[in-house]
Amino acid sequence: MTELDQTAKPADRCRRTRRSSFAAFARSRDGSAAIEFALLAIPYFLVIFAIIETFIAFAGEQLVSNAVDTMSRKIRTGQITAANTTRTAFRTSFCSEISILITCSTTEAATPSKLFLDIQSYATFAAIPKTIPRVSTAAGADINTAGFLYAPGGPGTINMVRAYYRWSIMTDLIRPYISNVKPADGSAAYFLIVETAAFENEQFPT
């Protein structure tokens, strides 16, 4: 102990000790990584889950697109017609095409709840609808399924196959940013997958 320390009053020594402790605390980096991670955890995981959700939804879109192309080809070539394939059988076959990632429920083939298919024939390509049917013009309005049919045309007819799938978003934090349909009844918002194919049937034998 120095001579100054020996002659200093106890109160002065106490103040110098406190100042020294505060300075040491300010210089300390112990636990800084944990504090920084706690501050950045929410935006970090938000980005990670957004990437995962977007990737899986994109993969689902590709599956539905491939299924639309496959089933449309069968209609175009006459493998599937209104006479040899029922609506339920068509939906069952469509579900098989997307079963790698999307599993239809046991009642989905008969009573659509997530997967909606619209197969119709038209007089001309110009007559084919170009917009998604909605229940209203409000932003995020649900799809209007009232006009959906299963009515593939015969040889030489112009047809359109449209598939709509209500993709459920798993992460609540991401749902407001990824969902493009927000039902007015208050049910969970979802990402609507839409795939379309328009074509003219071949002159297949009937």
C-alpha cells in the first residue's frame, strides 16, 4: 500500500474502489455474445423461417404445376374423358400426382376442402377466363368455387384445367407476409397456389 493510500480517508478509498469497479464492469465483455444474440434472435429466425416456408411453398407449386400438365395431357389425348373418368376418380388421380409433398385427406377426393379443380371446355381461346374467381374485389378475398365444374370436352374442343390449392403456412410470424388470401370469416390466412393449362384436344376416337 502506498503512502497516499495509507493517509487517505476511508471514504475516499471507498469511492476510488467503486470507480475502479464501474470501470472494470464497463470494459468487461463477458456475456456480450449472449446479449447480442438475444437482440437479433427474432429477426434472425424470421428470415430463416421465411426462407424455409418460401422454399416449401415453391416446391408445392411445382408439384401442382406438374400434375396439371400431366392430367391435361391425358384429357388432350382422350385418355380421360367425361365418359370414362368420373370427377372423383379424376381428383384421386390428381392427388396421386402431388402425393410426394401434398397429401389429400381421405375425404378430399369427394369433398374439396383444400384442392379445387375446374375443368371446362370453351368455344374459343378468347372465351377462357383470365382472372382468378374471387368472392369479392377486396384485397386478399377468398376464391369463389361456385362455378367450378368437371366437364372435359370431346375431340377437337378447347379446354382449360385450373387447379387451386390452399397451402397452409406453418409459421405464425411469417403468415402475414406470405399469405395472399385472408378469408373474411376469420379463418387462418393461407397461400393460394394457382396453376392453369389451356389446350385444344386432339381428334381422338370416341
